[in-house]
Amino acid sequence: MMRQYELVERVQRYKPDVDEALLNKAYVYAMQKHGYQRRASGDPYFSHPLEVAAILTELNLDESTIAAALLHDTIEDTTATRDEIDVLFGPEIGQLVEGLTKLKKLDLVSKKAEQAENLRKLLLAISQDVRVLLVKMADRLHNMRTLHHVPTHKRLRIAEETMDIYAPLAGRMGMQDMRDELEELAFRYINPEAFHTVTERLADLLESNRGVIKEIEGALAELFKAYEVDATVKSRQKKPWSVFRKMETKALSFEQLSDIFGFRVIVDTVDDCYRALGAIHKTWSMVPGRFKDYISTPKQNDYRSIHTTIVGPSRQRVELQIRTHEMDRVAEYGVAAHSLYKDFGSNPNGAGHQISKDTNSYAWLRRTIEALSEGDNPEDFLENTKLELFQDQVFCFTPKGRLIALPRGASPIDFAYAVHTDVGDTCVGAKVNGRIMPLMTELKNGDEVEIIRSKAQVPPAAWESVVVTGKARSAIRRATRNAIRKQYSGLGARILERAFERAGKDYSKEALKPVLHRLARKDVEDVLAAVGRGELSSRDVLHAVYPDYRDERVTQTQKPREEGWFNLRNAAGMLFQIPGRSSRRGRRRKNGDAREEGQNGALPIRGVSGDLPVRFAPEGAVPGDRIVGILQPGSGITIYPIQSPSLTAYDDQSDRWIDVRWDIDENNTERFPARISVTAINEPGSLAEIAQTIASNDANIHNLSMARTAPDFTEMMFDLEVWDLKHLNRLISQLKEAVCVSNARRVNG
């Protein structure tokens, strides 16, 4: 195990004025707190934070980060507290350690939810100080290096979590060396057979190609010497996981891979990068489609380099990366390589700097943090974050030249949400390179995208299945939830208005605010939405606002008829007539009459595209029908024709009956559902003749089922879409006149 002085010496190599006292104090404190704790390997537990600190010294990090690495498990696994660490080491280090502490004692429903919550907290902490990420990555790297000591049943889960989250996160933040090692270690446990096979093949290939590699390195060195470009040439071999992933995704055999070996050209300046590129392309042919300039258009993780593939010496393909020394350092170490520091003037220790947030690496992180603030549930957040982590990128531009980086496969909808959530929510069309294109168009590198907007637009829920970015998916879900909530709250408000009016009480949203605690809702909109969804009865709201109100549920308002009719007001104050001895069908007929008399107090129904959460019963209902609404908890209102036998199921649930009426304007463009039964002669052409009659009457067939009722007859059940009752009756009359039709009738349940 490393000694105190060895750790201090490591930091002194790159920071001669290191605060030795701080490191010594953190070393001793962590060792004492962890005491006799042991790791799965049997080693003292303190060896783990010490190794994490050692990994960070390789990244040349400041002593505050090294101290945080030594202390990173103390709050979680020992008796140490945040307050104690703040007192001993200062709030800066305390904040770093707190950011690394896992969530504990949470009532979470699944391991996936726990993983998502930990990722949430980690990313929020990273947004405040990127050094949290660096310590976390070093922590995960050492855990993966010692994973063979962990019980077998835990290894796969930890390896998959590393492959799913931590390795891609390292890549997103530009830490390619760390990403490569994390992926290789995880690959070893996720698919050990493939790992050993690929590793052996790569070792054999390296041995057999040493001569070719030396030849290419020599040829490039001579070329740069001739063009007076001061350059260093280094060869590299693809990592096992990269090779395996490419074989899997592109269905290639090992022998078909042409880019297992690549060469890196390191120069002093950006000008030298382009001079080196010119020399290479003048000497050897470039492979078309294999040139990328990430210097003029850097990746979001600050990666900058020129990529090209040539047909080089011995006529083999050679993949080249050309970059400066600074670019190479950023490519290997990502955010840890940035030398932009800000002093903490008030830091009592005089130690510690914070890496600047003014880097492209933070662009993705800022978008992810925006998603956190929108309150997505843990599983959605985890899913969306993985989407963002894994995707390759394309680079598109706004008409004003702003660069927007998107995952490969992104559409203009993703682009709109990447610009701003409001732009995505109001998007109705897009121009790609000046031409109006479908919103599902897959964008390509260099596309200029202009979004066409409308304030009246609400993003369709179906968009969620076609977008590829987590931000777009979250925003669409949120907009859909808000639209549904708005519908339910509107319905709830109308129900409460009528309930209070029937009770002779004044209704207002202000009156609901003082009683929210009684209704167990956090705001008025929650109350309205709950009433609209049927989760909260209007009677409960009425009694919460007016505790002394007495609701006389059944009142006799007229002399009994010979059939014994009584009026009943439901919880929403809606009027119903209950028969004494009459049949249910008679009750509903009179019920319909009563409703027609009181139409002005009923909820207006325009169809499924109106402003209320409405759907129709299976048998349908059309303008002209007498209708009734049944409140379905969680689904809004289901509209039935008053004569539907299905209503018998709700005879004893009066509080679910809602008074409704049609409110269709002359310019209506929406059809309504109706079901008809047609008994036809069983002969060729019957169905075609019936379908032609339906089409010629401007009706639409939505669904069809058929059953043989007799040897010579078939009953056909049509679900149609028609304009209104007159339209439906006219259609049924014409069907009855058809030669092949024995009978046609409307089905009411």
C-alpha cells in the first residue's frame, strides 16, 4: 500500500507547491475512519481510496481533488459526517465528497430506479464541480480493476452498469483512455468468450504486422521530413470492445476489418495539422467518404482532430488522425486536460481550483441537467440519458449558423427540441437545406435546418416513438401529460361549477385553496384534474369547502306518475329520473327526455378532438342521438346513446352519470362512430356492393367483422364513421334497397 510521502511526491511532480499538510491530514483521517474495514479481496479498505487518488495523480489534478478521493467513501461507509469534513477540510472538499456519496435509505421500487437516482445525483454534483466526475471515474476504474474479487453473482451487474453508463459518460466528457479501459474490463465479464477470442486474434495480428507498421511509420516520418513538418508518428491498435462492437453492428468477420491499426500524427500547431494533411493527400490517394475535420467543427466533448483514410504504402488502407499536442492531451484526458482554472478566493486552505465550465464538454451535461429539472421519473431519466450517451453524432446548422450536434438518426423534431423546448413544442414543419421536408427526415452532416412553428401546435404523442434524443422524448411526454391534465382539469372545473350551482353555493378556484390539505392535493389544478379523472367526487370537494352543507340526495320534485318516477341528483348535481316499476328501457327514454329539457346546463361535446377527455362507446354515438356521459376514472367521459343497453351496468352508480349535449358547428370536419349490422346474401360480390354503397354515401369503414348466420346469409358488422344521425339513417335506407341485402340496422350495444 502506498505511503503518505509517496502520494505527496506523486503530486509534487506536476505541482511543486503542493499543500502537503492537506494531503497528510486527509490520508490520516481516511485511514483512521476506515479502520479495520476490509475489501472483498481481503485488503484493508483504505487501499481503495488510496488507489483512486493515485489514478487521479496521473491526470495531474490539484490536491483538493486528491484529498476528496481519499475521503470519498467516508460519509457513506464510516461515522464521518459532512459537517465534520467541512470543519476539517473546508466546504469545497466537503461538497466534492457529498457529491460522490450514494443515495441511502430511499424507498425505491427497483434497482433500476436506485441506479437512476444515483446517476441523477452524480450529474447534478458534476454540474457544480466537474472534479466530482473525475473522482467517480477513478473510483469506478479501480473497482473494475479489482472486480475479480467480487462475488460472481454481482460481477455481471457491475460490468453492465459500467458499460451502460460510466464508460459512455467518460467518452462524452472526452476521457477516451479511461473509457477504453472501462470498456475492456467490462467486456471481459459481460462476454468472456468473445473477449478472449478477440484479444487472441488481435495479439496474433499485431505480431504478424509489426513489419508493416514499422514500414508505414517510416514512410510517414520521411514524408514529413521532406515537407519540413515537425511531426511525431505513433501507431495504435483498436481495442477489443471496439473491434467486437464493429463486427456485431456491421455484421463483419474479423478478416473484413480494415481499420484495426491506425496512426496518430502529432504536430505543434493547427497550421501544421493542415500542412501535414496536404503532404499526405498529395502523396497517397484518399479513400472517398473517410475524411472528417473535427478541428473546424469540434465534437461536443471538445475532441479536435483531422481524420482521413488513405491507400498508403504497399497499397493497404491506412487510417490517420492528425492533431496538435494540446488536442492529443484533450483527446486522451478530456475535461481533466483543460488547464483553465479559477481560483477560489475565499478558500481558507488556499488550495484547490475548479476546472472551468466554459468548454464544449458541458454542452451535453447542461442539456441533461435541464431534463432533471423537468421532473421526469427515474426510469425515464435513465433511459433518456443512455440514449444520449450511446449515439454517434451528426452536425447540423440553424439558418443563423449555430451548430447543433445530434445523435445519428435524428430528425428535424430532435433538432427543434435541441434548439429549445418551446421550438420543439410548436414545430409543425421544417426546411432542410431550403426545401420543405417531412418531419421524419433523417438529418445528415452539414444540413441546414429551419423549423416552421405555430403557436396552436401541441406535439402529438406519436412523436415520442420517432425521436432519438432523450431531451425530445422527455419534452413530448411532458407536453402530452400537460395536455391531458389540461383536459381533465377543464372537465373537473365544469363538473364543480354545476355541482356548486345545484347546491346553491358560490364556486371559485380561490375557494379551493384553503382546503387543499383536506383534499390531499398540492394545488387547485390537481383538484380539478382529479375530479375530471373521477378520482375525487364533486361531493367531497363541496363538503371540503362548505363543511356544514347537507346534501339531500333524493328529493321528490313532482307528483308520482303512475309508473312512480322520482328525480335524483348525482354528486355532480346532474338530474336523473329513477322509475318505480318501469322497465330500464322506459327509464332511459324518459331520462333522455328530461335531459333534452335541461340542455343548457349540460357539458358541450364536440367530439374526440374537443377540449374534454372524451371517447365513444363501442357502438358509437352521432350528432342527433340523445346521449349520456359516463365518467370513467382515469379515462375521462365515455359517450353512450341514451338507448344503449350497456348503460344498465351503471344503474347503481349515479355519481358517474354526466349530463352532456352535442355542440357541433356548421363547419365541423369530424366524423363520428356508429355501428351497423348488415345481413347479406352469401354470394360473390355482396361485400363489394355494400362497400360501394357505403363509400358513395361519404361514410368511412373503420372496422369489419363477418359471421355466417345461415347457409345462404352472412351477417356483417360494420364500424363506420358518419357525419350525423341523418347521414346514418340515409345510409341504412340505401343499404336496405340493395339487391344483395336482406336487412340493415343500427346496433346499439
